[in-house]
Amino acid sequence: MAREFANEGYLALAVDLYGGKVASASDDARNYMKQVDPKIATDTVASWVAWLRKHKRGNGNVATIGWCFGGGWSLNASLAAPVDATVVYYGNVAKKTAQLRSLRGPVLGHFATRDKWINQKMIDGFEAAMKSAGKEYESHWYEADHAFANPTQARYDGTDAKLAWQRTLKFLKKHV
């Protein structure tokens, strides 16, 4: 996906939170996610945000984006090092109002109606917390399953993935 953003003219960086490990099966990915140390990951994403903000080929504006586990970390990165825009594709956004106060830019969320993990209850709580914190938020729901935008998954939905991508690019163009 970093290459896709680069193709759109963005300076793009893919952050590794797994310490160089590459999952070849979903069980491996789950194990790697569980092994991520939140303190180290927070330092890692905040450091890369600072690096991107100062990069000579950038314009000083930074956005974070992620899918699933990375979607939750997109939000975490934006909380640790406030950015100009945040995009979350079906990531864990279970946050309290006080946690969201450090957000600087708006948040765009893409969620799936048939997702049993990142579900309506979680998103409703997040939206209420964002409103209470006075933060700008936009969400879109798709008649799809978790991972609907991941072409390597059986749950991939090309139509919804394309629409989410178009909405993401429009959001980024406006905010970064």
C-alpha cells in the first residue's frame, strides 16, 4: 500500500512493528500482534512521524493510515505524535474521550457491517468519545466483512475496497 500512495504522489513509509518478522499464515500474524510491546511500538511510530514531518521531499504534513491491527496503530500513532489526518480501516478504536484529546487532525474510519471484532458497539463508543473530545470524525460503513479491503483475503470486496480507497484519497487531498 505504501507503493500505491507513492503512485498517488505521496511520500509514503511502511512501518514495521513486528521487528522484521513476516507472517506467512494468519496464526503467525496473530502471534506477532500479541508480541508487540505497546511502549516500543509507540516510540517507533512517533519517531517515524517526526522523521516524515522533516523529510526534505515532504511538505511537513503527515497522515497515518492502517488496516486491521495497523488501523488501530494508525490511531495510536496519531495520539502519540499528533498528525494532520488519520485513516483507520477496520482497526481497534476503543478509546476514551481523554485519550483522544491529543488528536490534531481529523479521523476517517472505514468499517464493515459484518465485522464481529471491530463492531458497531465499538465504533459507536468511539464516535461518542470523538464528539465529546470535540474532534472531527467521518466514518463509512460497508456491507462487508472484516478485511474487505485486503486483496489477499477471501473476504476481499473489490467494489467496497475501491470506494473506500477513493474516499481515502479525497480525505488525504483535503487534509495533507
